[in-house]
Amino acid sequence: MEVGTMAETKTGTFDRDMNYIPDRITVDGRDGWLVEPDRYRLIVAHACPWANRSLITHKLLGLESALSVGVAGPLHDASSWNFHLDPDGLDPVLRIHKLQEAFFNRFEDYPRGITVPAIVEIDSTVVVTNDFPSIEEDLSKEWSAFHRDGAPDLWPDEHRDEMDALSNQIFHDVNNGVYKSGFASSQAAHEEAYDALFARLDELETRLTNQRYLVGNTITQVDIRLWTTLVRFDAVYHNHFKCNRNKISEMPALWGYARDLFQTPGFGDTIDFDNIKAHYYEVHTGINPTGVTPKGPNTDGWLTDHGREALGGRPFGDGTPPLVDGSDT
């Protein structure tokens, strides 16, 4: 999620700046960044769905011993995500107050938004990359030597083309679609995004009525990408971003699917609804100028029985669930 890059066009549509730092951390070090344990730190924020994707991936793959995680607080200012939840407002490893410092350490007067997730080299305190789709993929493929025993295959080759196509649709219409609806500054732009969002959700509702996961019979990266929007929908996007045709809890297949994953190790344990609401309702003053945060909704339903096991499938395929001990949250 960006700080300072929420642009809009002359037609009032929301235009997300997708020009992230393209460097990748790889086994061959082709961009100058070699995969090495304890060299880097993954910076996330529990409020941010894009960062949540990286955090879930990190947990499922068991990368805690090789790649540490720092957590920015929900209440960033206009310049940067910061570490206001940590003692003295400092990330305990990087010893910086704002993520912006790592960007400026590499690029003086960095002109774009300061975003999470980001990976920072620890010794130099310079940002390496904030390209969130590549971060997710590289955690699976380039960091495989440091995966835990029993780590799942989140990018199965036999489903790669289908995953790519579906990820693209979900990104434009759902993940980014809620932002296009909420940050639209014209009625036409809002309605266009709103219609595309719910058309796609209706398609996904149909798709998930008779199958447990989006692709194949195990959790893949595309499930992670959809779920981080679904889990925030009723608490934030339905009201704050004007996505109010219905709630996810009113769509039986999507609601069961979302609860199924919430109750799967590595998913629900990354969620803090109070943190999420604090960010959206207190930071987005253009939408919510009073800064008042809704008391609801009641989140007890996330732990109710979902019955999705009857559709078959195995969450981790031939792998095993991750150990969830809160070590990176």
C-alpha cells in the first residue's frame, strides 16, 4: 500500500502508481542482491493487504529463520509508514523510525510513494525492492533453500497459466477495484469500479460454490491474493470505500471460503481488525475527515464452522501446516 501515490485522473478515476523498485533478490544475484540468510528484513504492515500477502507467504513457507520481519504501525503520516508500535518508535533491527529512511539511504529524494511490503538490507539499511508481486513469487522460488520441511508449493507449474490469468483479473477488479471505488472522485468512475468489482465477485462466488480453492485442490498464491481483500471487505471496504451492494458475509461461497482460509494456520493469525480499521479510518482523512473509527462489525463469525472440507482438497497438498507462534507478528 502506498504513501503519497494515491493519484487520480481528470475523469476522477483512481490511478495506482505501479512503478516499484524492480530489483529482485535471487539465487544467482543477477540484480546485485544474492539470497542469503540474515542479510535482509521484510517490512510489512498488518493494515495493508499487499503486505499481508507477503506475510502470509512468509509464514506458510517457514522463512522466519532466514528472513526476519519488521512491522510498521497503522498510522503513517503523509511521508512514510513508521514503526510507532515499537519501543521508542524504532524498528528493533534496522534502528530507523520511518521506512522512508531506507528508501532515502538508497535513492536521495526518492520521488515515489513509500510502500509496504519492502525488503531492506540490514547492514546498509537500504531498500532493495518494494515490488510486491515479485516479492511473493521470489519468496517461493528464490528462497526455496530456506523453506521449512513440508512447505507447500504455492506456484504449481501445472496451474501457472490459469493462476496468472486469474491473478490479473482479481488484481484489477477486486484487490485494486475496492480502491478504485473508494478513491474515485467522480460518480461515473465510482460506478464503473463498483460494477466491475461486484461482477467479478459474482463470478468468484460461482467458481467457489463447488470447489474449495480457486485453482486445483490446494492453496496457491492466487488464494492468498484474493483473501487479503475478502478479509478486509466487511470491516472496511463495504462502508469506507462505498462497496456496499452487499457484504462478503452475505455471499455464501465466498464467505465460507474466506472463513476456511481464516481458520487455516498462516492466514487468520496475521489479521488484527482493530489495526486494519485504525489505518483506513484514521489515515484516509479525505474520505473520513472526522477520523472516527466504527466500533463494528462483530468479527466472531470468522471462527464459525464453514463446512468447506466437504468439497475436498487439502490446504497444503503433500506438505504440512506451518507452526504459528507469533514470531513475526
